[in-house]
Amino acid sequence: MATRNGLWQSHTVRSVEPEVDFSSPGLAVMDLERIFQGGKMINSHADEVWPRLYIGDYDSAENRKELTLRGFTHIVNCAHTARRGGPDYYQGMNITYLGIEGRDCVDYNMSTHFNTAADFINSALHRGGKVLVHCHVGVSRSATVVLAYLMLKHHMTLVEAIRTVKEGRGVFPNRGFLRQLIDLHIRLHGR
């Protein structure tokens, strides 16, 4: 069932994806990229990818009226800078903020933020909160953090996490982030 209201959308699309060979990191990246290429594409500013957990872009994060209307209680900004956004932007809104100064480049180590972000999201959802995880476009940095959350807190494999997120939003983490997610998968589940 699909619902659309303004900038926000939630609906489910299921597809069958190929298996991934984690024994070779180079092959695994290419296999994962094939999974990301299929399924839903971006067509809204924010999409629900897990109950009360959304991935979005800067427009969704800066729309104070929609954030209030939709009842968001927590924001994870994966593209935090001193120039834009930040906790002060949400002053008076009852929103708890986590800023990650992530860069969307293959050599940026996003994995250093996996546990902090997963704990923040998990705590918010367990208290009945509603979380928006965003970056500039809502495709790479924010998706990487949400995938890591699903792997760390819901014990999903990387492929299961990708399939879950792709049901709600078209995402495509960069190759460096994919390698970091593969490392997390191997640490949690072996090859």
C-alpha cells in the first residue's frame, strides 16, 4: 500500500536479488551494487525503511513544519557541518539530534560512527520515537548508517538489510562504504 503526502512517502516493493559472495571483497562490492541497482528509486524527500525509521535528504530535515506534523523525535544528520543544520536548528521542537561529520567519498571511514548511530537510533525507537536519518540526498551516507543499524541491532546480514531498506527507498552507498559494510557483515556473520 502506498501513501503519499507532500514530501513524504512510504510503500513496499519486493524483488528477488542475487546472492553475494563475501569470500572476495571485490566481487562482493560488485554483487551488492547489482542489488542496489534494482528495485525502488528515489521519488520523495524521505521514506520509511523500517517502522518509525526514515531515510531522507536535507530538504526533509529542514522542513520544520513536516517534521512536527509527522511527529519526528530524533534526527541523525550524516552530513553535519558547522554551517548547516545542527541541534540549534531544531530548538523548541522536542527533537534530539546526532550529528556525524561524514563525507561521501570512498576513503572516508563511516564505520567509526556505526555503533554510536545504531545505539542512538535503537534507543529512540525503543522509547517510541520516530527517527529521520539524512544526508544531502539520502542515498549513501544515511543509507550506510541505517544498514549498519539493521545489522548491529536486528542481527541482519548485509543482504537482508539492503533488501529491507530497498523496499522503502532507493539507496546506493559508495564503494568505500560498501567495503565497510562488508567488513561489518564478516565480523558479525563470517564469510
